[in-house]
Amino acid sequence: TDGEAGTAGADDGGMSENPYAGLVSRLRAAWLSRRTRPLEYRVAQLEALGRFLEEKKQDILEATALDMRKATQLDSAFIRKDPYGVVLIIGPWNYPIYLLLVPLIGAIAAGNCVIIKPSELTKNSEKLIEEVLPKYLDKDCFAVVTAGVEETTRLLENKFDYIFFTGSPSVGRIIMTAAAKHLTPVTLELGGKNPCYVSDTCDVQNVARRVVWGRFFNAGQTCIAPEYVLCSVEMQEKLIPALREAITEFYGSEPRNSPDFGRIVGDKQFRRVQALLSSGRVAIGGQTDEKERYIAPTVLVDVKPSDPAMQEEIFGPILIIITVANIDEAIDFINSRERPLVVYAFSSNSKEVNQVLERTSSGGFCGNDTLMHVTLTSLPFGGIGSSGLGMYHGQFTFDTFTHHRGCLQRSTGLEPINTLRYPPLQHPQDGS
Ligand code: NAD
């Protein structure tokens, strides 16, 4: 029966009384079974739809004639790429210039007017953007607003034609709610916890270098950084010394003295990340210095999925290792959580990498490396589910800020062609 089919409906928010809950969970169970994925399946369903239109043509004509007394005939068409209008771009602090300017380029290229709002946490970048950028652009069309939470809330009361937001999922919800009041379309570039599957087949030194680079770049304050490794107990044993070696190779034996190792952006963020060090057990690093907002490159093991470090986005220099029995368990683990911005998979067997790709869902995917997928402008970049909505980079940025306007244009003459669609129409029951 309807009520029994749900698999992913554990969190139904008390909606079990809802008359459609059973139906929705039945479809979700079918979705999770991956039935709709194979090409043959899609072709078969579309063919069935085609048969419906063909076999029931008469019924459809009769029904629409009874309902609407209407018929239509399309002509040739074209798509016009129109700018949206007045766009708002809100940026985070972790790449304070890049994450404002990349969307800005697309918004200008598409022909919009733009207000940009940098993060208030990175004061120097904010000041630079506020004081210098406007000197280079047409002030009537491009403006910078410096604002904290209170002022941004007021800013969002205004009607914009598009909002492009980069930041946390919780603020993303606030932005989308504000946008909904004006039916404003949004792109939400959000965060999450990115998993990294490491198979037993891997060259452990190579994996360690690539993971350490991705995790500790910008002191871990990167939305696409791998947050946790999923691997076997045996791989964990080999990975820990290899990670330690890679950390020393990149940042020396005292990373706090390395010019290539960053600091946490602010005191509040420092305390939040520091508190996460109490999850599980420190296998590497763990040293902190509040004055400098320094947290050493750290690896945690024996972390439970319910521990704080596995419940929130770390956004700091901490890598977690979670052990799993096999690839199936790793995939189940990934699928039991919110859809991440990126899934990473390392294996010398490409079938395994493809298996992780095929059986998970995420904004992006990168096999046998970290972060590199973001560097290709030919690839769309964005999240799915709680990691975001929409995509950009390269051509996709232009398209994001463009309304694809479907247009039909006809000659004012050639009127006889139109007589077919003008009433009085020929009706099916006429038998003609
Ligand atoms: P944040 O959500 O706290 O802030 C982002 C922006 O929103 C800032 O400009 C801030 O002033 C504004 N803001 C904050 N609270 C607000 C409110 N209540 N109302 C209106 N505006 C508000 O994010 P952050 O701490 O600056 O950045 C870290 C987060 O961003 C992480 O979750 C990270 O994963 C994510 N991120 C995502 C991407 C991506 O491309 N998907 C890139 C970088 C960072």
C-alpha cells in the first residue's frame, strides 16, 4: 500500500497524515532503485508516451475541444538571450575577490546591472572592492554595497531580477526565502561535507599528496575541499604515515612557520573549528594557537558519524578518516547524508571510480585528484540539494545571468496559411 513504500522518508517532518506522502515515497523508492537511469528505460518510456499520443489522438482532440475549444499551430522560432536586469551578487570570505568577480564577469557579459556585496569578514578585500572597483566600471550600472547581516537583510527586501549567492547552506535558505517574496530566481553556491573514497588499490603516497593538497589549501577553508576519507582499516594504517609525510613535505616539520600554510579567518571561526578537534582522536597535528588563529594540519580518526566534526562542515584544516568494510559501505555512507558539493574517489581501478560516480549524487565529481575539476571553465560548477542550486563557470556563467527568451516571429502577410487555425474549426465529431 501507499504507506509502506518509503525508504528515504525517515524525516517526513510529521507528514505521514498527508494524503500524498505514500505516493511520493513510492516514487522516491523507485528513484533510489535507479530504474529511471538506463537509456533503454528512458527510450521505452518516451515511446510509450508516443503511443499514447498516437493511439489516443481522437480522445485527446475531443477532450481539449470540450475543455478549451482551442487549437494551435507553431511556426519557426528563435531564442533571444536577454539579460535579467538588476542582479545582486553576494560573496563569502574564503576567496573574497574571486568569488565576487567570476559571477560579476558573467553578469556584465550578459548585459545586466549589478550590485555586489562582499563579505564583511574580509575587511581588506571588502575595502578594496568598495573603493577601487567602482573607479573602473560605469557607476550608474555597477555598485558595491558593504553590509553586515542587518544591512544585507534590508538590501534583500528590494526586488532584484536575479540573486547569485555564495555562502553557507543556512544563509542560502535565508536568501532563497527573501528572493521568493519577489519570485526572483537564484543561484545558490553553498557548502557541505565532501567525501573522499580511497580504495585499497591506490598508490598511497600519491593519494596522500593529492588529499593533503586539497584539504589544507587555504587552511581548509575551501568549499570543495575533501572533508573526510572513507577507506578500509588496512588503508587507514598505510594512509596515516603517508599523510604525515605529505604534510611535512609541503609545510615542513613546523607548519606554523610555512609561508604556504594559512590561518583561520576570524576568532569566532577559529573557536568553532578548534572545538571540532574533540571529535574522535587526533592522529596527526592537533596543535592550535588562538593568538595567531593557527590550527595545525590535523587528521582525526575514530570519529563517529554523530560527532560534531561529522555533523557540520569543518571549513578548516582538519581531515577525518572513517573506516568502512568495502566500497558498497562507502557509497551507502555517502548516500545516507546530504548531497555534497563534490564527491572524490581514488582507485587504480577505473571501474571502482566509475562505480562511485554512478551510484552517488553530488554537485561535481573528481576521480583520483582533489579540487582540479574547479579549474576547468568547460565544466559547470555548482551544487545539488543542500550544496546548492544552479551552476556557473565559463559559458555557464553567461547562461546563468541570461534569460533565454523563446520567441516566435511571423510575417504580417501570408494570411491564407493561418485560416486552418481560425474558427470555425473542423471538429472530430464532424467525421471530416
Ligand atoms: P555565510 O553564508 O556566512 O556568508 C556569505 C555571505 O552572506 C556574506 O556576504 C554575508 O555577509 C552574508 N550573510 C551572512 N548572514 C546573512 C544573513 N542572515 N542574511 C543575509 N546575508 C547574510 O558564508 P561564509 O562563512 O562567508 O562562507 C563559508 C561558506 O560558504 C561555507 O559553507 C562554504 O562551503 C561556502 N562556500 C561555497 C562556495 C561554492 O562555490 N559553492 C564557495 C565558497 C564558499
